[in-house]
Amino acid sequence: MTNQSPESNDRVLNHLIEGYRRFRGTGWSANRARWDELGQGQSPEVMVIACSDSRVDPSQIFDVDPGTIFVVRNVAALVPPFETTPGHHGVSAALEFAVQVLKVKEVVVMGHGLCGGCKAALTQDLKDAEIGHGGFVADWISMLDEARVPVAHEHGTTGRTAERAMEQAAVKVSLDNLMTFPCVQSKVARGDLKLRGAFFAISDGVLHLLDETSGEFAPVT
């Protein structure tokens, strides 16, 4: 049951409808040729794996037109390792589609500052939570349990320094997991696919890229 009044629900929907009308008047009409082209299919060169957080929209951060990037968003921008166990593997399906069907040239894993999923992984606040009461999240972010150990050892489990270290470690976990997929391995080996790590700092709006050699994130200038 929701405590929201009908008027409150209408206000939220109306806000979205107002945005849609602006889009029709500017984004659609002004770029009609592009939308006609997209009506025939899509051919993005980049896949972005990002967090579901409402503050980190990849299309807005990279300021790209529709059809430019293929985006998957989930809690903490995580990529699970390749596995063939029964289940609904949403991220794996999207990755497979992007790499095998769309033939993207790059996959960018973009973590971000103030990530609630990474913070929960660090503090373990949801550990042993029941399914439907935090258990789904706890199970998902358990992918970071191993990476959490050195972060907690060096920085503790609270404070922005520890949280940022966890957020950036999560990007590296996803990059490592990407390389467990056979289709990714073969394309990377042939030079047909490039994997990149990125980190967007919400507090100052600065994008950082992972340097493969140093293993450090450096701000984009």
C-alpha cells in the first residue's frame, strides 16, 4: 500500500509528461533526421555499464545523441562473472547482445561517487538480510566481498576515503569479470574490443579514467 495521495501521484506523472512534451518539441522535432535513421536500427560503438543511481545518467554525462551508446544500469554498475547456472542473467544477456550482435568496439564500466551499493558492500549493513528486505541487494553486492577486504584493511569501513576506494575497486572487479566471458576474451585478444574503467565524482562533476598501467584513476582534463 502507498501513502501517496492521488494528487501526489498525478504530480509525479505530470512532471514526466511535461518533460516528454519538451522532448517532442526539441529533441524529437529538431533531430528528426536522426530519429528516422534510428527507426531503421541501431549501431552504437560503445556499451556503458553504469549504476542505476538517479544522479549518474551516462547519456547526460557524456552528452551524446540517441543511438550513440548502449547502456546497462544496475546497482553499483556490477558485471557478474560468466556462469552457466540456471537463472535470469540480465547483465550477461545485455553484454552478449552488445558484443555479439551490435559488435560494439568498447565497453566502459563507469562507477561513481556516493554509491549506495558500494557503501553497503563496505559496511555489510545488509548482510543476512531477508530476500525482499535487502536480501536481493546483499546477494548482488556480495560480488565485492573479496575486493572489500584490502579496502577495509587500509581505510576502514566508514568515511569518504574508504567509500571512494570501494567504489573504484568495484570498477576493477567488473572489468575482471568481463574477461571471464569467452566472447569478450576472444574479441579483446584480437583487438576488436577494448575495455575501459571510469569513475564519475558526483560531488565535483569530474570524470576519471582508469590507467591500465598504474591501476589508478586520473581526472579527465
